Amino acid sequence: IHYLYTAGNTLDRSPGSDSELKVDKDGVSDNESKVDSGVPEVPVPADDTPEVLNKALSGLSSRWKNWWVRGILTLAMISFFFFIIYLGPMVLMMIVLCVQIKCFQEIITIGYSVYHSYHLPWFRTLSWYFLLCVNYFFYGETVTDYFFTLVQREEPLRILSKYHRFISFALYLTGFCMFVLSLVKKHYRLQFYMFGWTHVTLLIVVTQSHLIIHNLFEGMIWFIVPISCVICNDIMAYMFGFFFGRTPLIKLSPKKTWEGFIGGFFSTIVFGIMLSYVMAGYRYFVCPVEFNNDSNSFQVDCEPSELFQLQDYALPGILESVTGWTTVRLYPFQIHSIALSSFASIVGPFGGFFASGFKRAFKIKDFANTIPGHGGIMDRFDCQYLMATFVNVYIASFIRGPNPSKVIQQLLALRADQQLHIFNSLKAHLTEKGLLPALEEAAA
């Protein structure tokens, strides 16, 4: 269907039409785009800039008008980000879920538009059904891990938790069978296109947004610092590129420059170190987010670990000769923040380049027109999802040790004789190491 559509569009063009000489906003000529002409174009959304801003900036060139629109909306989004941080971890989790759903909707809508698949039987319903199934699986796992006491206290929740994976698999199989039953002879290829499109979208969006929530449970600092570093890098790379950019960085995004990339890197490193220093001094940010069963609410209170306690570090000889300092007092987390900032400014932008390649492949400017001057929600979170995966892997590899609460959860799920056997084994082990008598004396 889409090959016939493209062929029809090609026949409609006259040899001398302007479309053959047209160059798109990313700097790609029609001759180059013809190589990829197997995919029909999606209509470019109309200008969605608020009328108030259009009137106020009417005297400026399009370049500076775009700069002001992006700047004003960026400040508004940052203010909103501070506001939801103030509201607490539960609101942050809800915002992550809302962003996930919106990103899924934007990508799926592009698929429908590109392949003209609105007429496919049941497919819009099935796409959202699969989103529901995957979220049920991931959030069910999260509830079991972090709300174990509450789950064990309520009989319905205990049953759902025990058979959670089987229920999740059964729900997915239901959707799979519905898809097979919906197959229509004249739409086979198109239906499998959209089936693959939906599942890749679920992998990119839902899986990684789930990792963001896991990072949040480790402590709000693991959520806020990485996100802020990506935002800082995006802003500073844009600023340096806007004022000093001369050398193109990558063909996928012709507007990206080496000057912006390098300026964004150093700015993000400095920003990450400073933000980490400020946040590491507050328990609200550094303590793991835990559910209080007595008050049925989240609490953020603990004795900060060594990662968030000031320590003295000896400076290298070069820095000592320049600054005159022999030692510097830092939080260990600030050292880790350098790794997070480096990833946000070096590898993180490749999430944006990937999104740029995706948009160029389907000849669209933005994923949507949700935010004036910025595009869709996915345009703002293309780097954030990659960053979230890195942070989760980083915590698992270098920060998180064995989790006693999860071990206790598994022990409580055993039979009484199995628990007694483990208790006797542990008691014998502690007695052999000479720890048990000391503990008994301390208890006496």
C-alpha cells in the first residue's frame, strides 16, 4: 500500500516543480531523500507558538524568535520540574508514568500516520492493550519489591503477587491471540509492521521509564542529578552552538556543532559537581524512598551512607601547584557525579541523534507539537531514557550491594521448616565466627 502511495506521489510531481529543488530544514536535499522514498511523508504540524509570544516577538528574525520561544518554554519546564520535586516522590512517579504514556502515544501515532494504518482492525486497541500488559508486569514487580509488607498484609494483593508473572503472561498471550485473530489477508504485511513497531516502542519507552522509577527508589538524588545533567547539557550545548557554533558535528543533526558539544561537556561536568555538593547535604535527597506501613505513605529519612559524608581527598601534584591546596573536601557522590555528567554529555546526545535519525527516516520535524519550540514530549526525553538505563546499570555495578530486605522477603515466603533450617545454619555460622556470643551479651 505504501509503495503504491509513494509511486502516486512521484507521478504527481512535474519535472520542473519546486519540490525537486527543495531542501528540508535538516539540510537534506530531495535527491538524497529519494533514496529513502519508500516511506510516505507525515504532514508537518502547523506553528503552535502561542499568539502572545508571536505578537511579542514579531519584530525578530526566525532564528532569534525560535531562541526566545525555546528559552521561555525551557524556563517554564524547569520551574515545573522544581515544583514536582517539591511535591515528593509519589508525584514524581506519577509524572514518569504520564510522560511514558505520552511518549508511547506520540511514537504510535507516527506509525499510524506513516503507514496509513488507521483502518487496521483492532490495532489501535491492541497497541494500548499491550502497553497496559507491560505496565501491569513492571509495576507489579515494583510493588512486590518495595511494598512487600503491605502486600503480605492484604489477602488479594498476596494472591496477585504470588501469581503475578503467570497473570502477566496470560494477559500478554490474550493480546497475542487477539492480534492473530485480527489478521486480514490484504493487510498482513502492514499489520506485522505495526506489531513490530508497537513492541519496539514498548521496549524503548516502558522498560526504560521503569528503570527511572527504580533509580528514584535508590534516592531522589539518583533521579534528579542525572536528569538535571541531561537538561544542562542540552541547554549549554544549544547556547554554545548558537553563539559560537561553526563546525558541524554529525550529519544526522546538521545544526549540532563541535563547539556546542565541547562547551556542553565542560559545563555539564561543573554543573554536576556543584549540584551534587548541594543535594548531598540533605537527607530528603540522599535517603532511599521507602514505604512506611504504619502511615501508609512514602518516607525519606535515614542515616546517610558514606557516599554522602564529606571526606578529604589529596589533590594531584599538578592541581596542587595551581591551587595551592593539598587536599579538598568532597562528598564521594561528587566523584560519581563526574561519571554521570560525562555520560550525559558524551553518550547521552546519541539518544538525540538516534531520535534525529528516526525523524529523518520518516521525514518529520518533531514527534509532536506538544511544547512550542521544542516539539513533543519524546523530543525532550530522547536522551533521558538512555541516561536512565546507564544510571540503573551504574548503581547495580558500583553502588548497590546485597539487599537485606529482599533476602528477608524470600525467607518469609518459605515454609516454616525451611525457615527453621536456615535459622539454625545461620546461628551455627555466627557461633563459629565468634559473633553470636557477643550479640547475646549485648542483648543481655
